[in-house]
Amino acid sequence: MIDLHTHTLLSDGVLLPSELVRRAEVIGYKVLGITDHVDASNIDYVLSRIVRVCRDLQPKVSIKLLPGLELTHIPLTDFEDMVKYARKNGARVVVAHGETIVEPVINGTNKAAIAAKVDILAHPGLITEEDAALAASLGVSLEITARKGHCYGNGHVVQSALKANAKLVLNTDTHSPENLITIARAKQIARGAGLSEDDIKGKLFSNMRDLADKLLNISA
């Protein structure tokens, strides 16, 4: 399992980073991104700690770790600068908290995040055709999510991504131990979102592997 969107008690999760890593490792994860929620108020504190814990744990575990963050409920004009700042300060995976239908996310967040070239637009809800096409042109991956509530938009996201030929990934948005999933469960979620077996192999899992390889090979 490759999962590039998870949370710890550094934001609103319940696990220490080390426990999240251990639990993911035990159920067979290959790559884990730790991407706690940040805005301008806490990005320095949270990102520095995620970078440090990933650096310190990596030689001691079999799972590959990616330090990152999820830019969450930030002003639209802040996206470009915060993405640049995050990458400059050690974020290997940059996720944006998209326009999920279960939270009052600022209208235009999807477009602003894509334009800023985040790696993943998380739970983008009822993403427009225009924004899906922009994601395709800029190589931004659109997320299918296992997270309760956010997953209500999965079917629309899949349809929009396939129409625009945008890249898809599947993440858990883990906040607690029971949110972690097996690869078999990931396949079920993908099927439930409307992907065929061929699309799961060729347009979902292949992109997840390619994106993980790309992010793992970025210089720390």
C-alpha cells in the first residue's frame, strides 16, 4: 500500500508519528506520507518535526517515509508562496485540502492549489471540468479518499479525472489506527468509486507508484 496523506497528533490525528509508522509497517505499507494540517500559524513547528522524525526513523524501518504537509483552509493568495516554502523546508509531498463537500472550504481552493502545483489535491469534492483539466495539464494528482465524509465525492472525482485524463491517487487521510487500510480494501474503494479493474491497475496504482518514486527521489 502506498498512502501519501495521513495525520498524527502534530495536527488532528491521535497517533505519535512513530506509532503511525509502526502500524502502517505491520499491515504491509510500502510508502507512507505524513502530512499534518498546516496554515501560516503552524507550518514551521509542524513541518520541522515531521521532517526530523522521518529522517530519524527511516534507517530503522522497512517502510519508505515521506515528510510532508496538508495546506488546509488557507487564503487562496497564499498557496503559491506556501507551496514554495514547504518544499524549501523539507516537504517531499505537498497536499492541499480540497473543496470537500463536508466542510466550508473557500470556493476556488481547488483551482488555486492546482495552479500552485501541489502534488496532490485531496478530496476535491465536486471538482469542475476546468479544474480537472488544469490538474491534468500541470501533473497534479486528484485524490480518491477512504475518509468518511470526504469520500462522498469519490465518484465525481473519478469521472472528472477520467474525462480530463488527470492522474488519480488513493489515500486514507488517516487520523486514527482504524483508518489505515490494506491493498485489498483500497481496491474495493476504487471499484466503489467507479474504476474498472484495468483502470485500477493502469490509471490508479501505476500513478501511485510513479508519484511515490518521484517524491522519494527528490533530494532531501
